[in-house]
Amino acid sequence: MKLLVTGGAGYVGSVCAARLLEAGHQVVVLDDLSTGHADAVPEGCRLVTGDVAERAGEVLAEGFDGVLHFAAKSLVAESMRDPARYWHGNVLTSVRLLDAMREHGVTRIVFSSTAAVYGQPESVPITEEAPTRPTNPYGATKLAIDHAITSYATAYGLAATSLRYFNVAGAHDGLGERHTVETHLIPIVLEAARGLREQVHIAGDDWPTPDGTCVRDYIHVRDLAEAHVLALEKSLPGNHRIYNLGNGTGFSVRQVIDACRDVTGRRIPAEVAERRLGDPATLVASSERAQQELGWYPQRREIEEIVRDAWEFVRDDRG
């Protein structure tokens, strides 16, 4: 298939583009490079630089079989400070992309959603039937896009899949995380290992978890890319399927820090700080539906393996 990958110069998008090439697809990347990197676009992909909302129609006019939509604003704190940036950059851009797909007869889409749409979960692991109550504009905009996709699939026969996941980590084939503003735990801890920050701050150690620190679900970026390929292949016209993706195991903040110490062999100072307002104690996604319907199973489930791949990427000074 000929596929358009929006945001394909970013972390998850670039790894997914690489996996699509491996699967024999023809890939075009559309990215404005505001947070992505041109050198992250895998060899064999054509890069079109520009805003998705402005250029999607022009690019899709070439003729495509499907779209994988990663382009988005994704910082929770920023979404609280500047929600307009998120409603415009995420929702309006996505609706324009959907309209461009309709105009040019592109009938498949896989959307990179987020488990942040669930907000504070009533129970874990979180299933697709859990109430969607996002606690920030980032999660709210992703949920709005999911609703838009559902209506387009129902009315216009779109074959659509949304994948909801929490923390993506690791690296694959020289592709890893490079964020100007780093908010993810594993890269932050590895920055401390590299001497780029003095210490790691643990947001509370009195949570109702085995070691008192928050527990989160980590999924290897390569496993996540595989889920996108499977979702694309198994999408059905007129259907919008939604899948949660997770490791199946939660890891605490202390477990992640300890894994980083073991992998790097370096002393990583850590200090307990105040809890962050609104943090749930435990967030773990259920992937049972994805396993049953997509045949998807995470292959890289150990936190040490995830950290090791991330460390190899940044240690080579590509981070």
C-alpha cells in the first residue's frame, strides 16, 4: 500500500514508518518539523515538509491507500496553559485531514490516540469500556478526534482504528526520543545518568503502591509500531475500532530508576518531592482486545530491555 504518515519525523512516527517499509509498503512522511527531525525519517521514505492541515489535501491528491496519523501537540502541562494551541493543532488539523481523505478517496486511517482520554481510572488494568473523562486539554482533544473519526467511519465508510497507550519508551534501529522539552521518565533518568541533570525528582513516595511510588505502563516503541501495522491491515470499512495497548505489567518510578542504574552502571541521584496534583497512583492498560482481534502481543516487556535500548540510543550522542 501507499501510505501517508503524518508526524513521521517524530519519535513514534519515525519508528512506525520504518516498520511499514519493512512490511513492504510505500511511505510518504508529512511533518512540519516543529518537534520532529528530518534525519529521523527512515531512508526509503519521502519527506514532505509542511503543516498537516495546510498540505494534507495537496499530498493526498497523489493517490494513497491509507493514513497513519501521529502529528499532534502532546505536552499535558502546555495544554493546560495554552488549550487553544491544542484544540487548533490537534482537533482542527485532524478534521481537515479527514476531509482531505474524503476528497481524495483515501479510506483507511490508524490514529495515534492516548490512554489519557480515561483520566483518573476507576479500576486497573484499564479496558476500552472504561469511562472517558480526560483531566486535561491534551486528553480531551484526543478524545474529540476519536469521536470525529467514529462519525466519519459511520457516515462515510472509513476503515479506522485508534490506538490508546500510555508511556512509549525504548529505541529501534537508531531511532529514539529527542524532545526539546523532556517530560518522560526514562529519558529524564537517563539524562541524569549522562550528567545532564543533577538528579531525578520522585513525585511522592507515599502512594498506595508496593514501594510507595507511582506505577505506570511502559510499551516498547517497536511493539507499538507493530500494533499500527496490524491495525492498518485489519481495519474494516465503516468501522472505527479502538484498542488499548500496554505492556501488561506496571513498573514503579523506583523500579524504573533502579533499572536505569543497572543498565548504565552509573549513580543516578534521586530525591523525593511533593506529589503532582492529579496524578493517579497506578495506570496500566489492558491489551486483551488487541490480543484477541489484532493478534498483537508485546514482545519486549522487561523494563531493563526497554531501558537498554533507550540508553544505547542516547549514549551514542544521537539524543
